Amino acid sequence: MRKLIDRAVTSFESTYDTIQQELQESVGLLLKADKILVVGVGQSSTRARDLAMRMMWVGLPVISENDSLLEGIIVNQLKENDVVFAISNSGRTKEVLLLAETASNVGAKVICLTSHVSSPLAQLSDEAITYLDKIAEVYEQHREAVRESSAGLRGKSDG
């Protein structure tokens, strides 16, 4: 049981360390930004609006629009010190990809929140905060630790 707990703690710590590094790099870009455009479509638009509001509360220069036409106009006016924070669970949403690509083309930085590091959005972004790959990795490590511990307990009870 101790081995199971130790492995779980180790896997959670390594995941935290990875996420913390991604977050620190992203926060650094956000703190230096002259403008931050937060975008998301569908369910991700709710997350985008919530994130934008939280960023406003701490004094960051955030813009958030629900109108894709206005987002397109805004992203075309961004400069080198600006950031697009793109949210897409799949990392494949066409509208979000187009905004991120346009931001890159005008010299702005792109940070994304998405499920997989291999998604088109993550690949296009300067910084990618991904979660499903890490959750799957932690789950697999935890499952393996449980399997080993169970095998060990079965072995002890057999003797």
C-alpha cells in the first residue's frame, strides 16, 4: 500500500511540475502583453469569457468578443507585444485555428488551452497548456501502481 501511495504522489508531483512550467511561461507572456484577446467557440466560448473576466479582475488588458467578425478585426490589429489566448478542447476548431494563425502572422504570441499536445492548435501556439495527455499519463501511472500493489498483496496472502 505504501508503494502505491508513493507512486501516486510521485506521478501527481511530476504532472504538477510540468503544468507549473507551462503556466509560468504562459503567465510571463500575459504579464508582458499590451493586449490579450481571449477566444473560444461553442462551449469553449463560456470558458473564454470566464477567463477574460478573471484576467480583467487582476488588471490585465483583456479583450473578449462573442462575435467572430469582431474577433477577426481585432486579431488583424494585434502587434508583437500582444497575445491571443485560444481555448479549444479539440484543438481543431476552424474559427479558433484561423484566429491563432492570423495572430501568428501579425507577430502576436499565441497561448492555447486544449486537450492534446499534438492538436493543430497546440502545434501552432507559442505556449500550449494541455490537459488530457497529462491526465491520461497520471491515470496510467496510477493504474500500474495499483496493479503492482495488488499483485504484491496477493503474493503476501498466498504465503
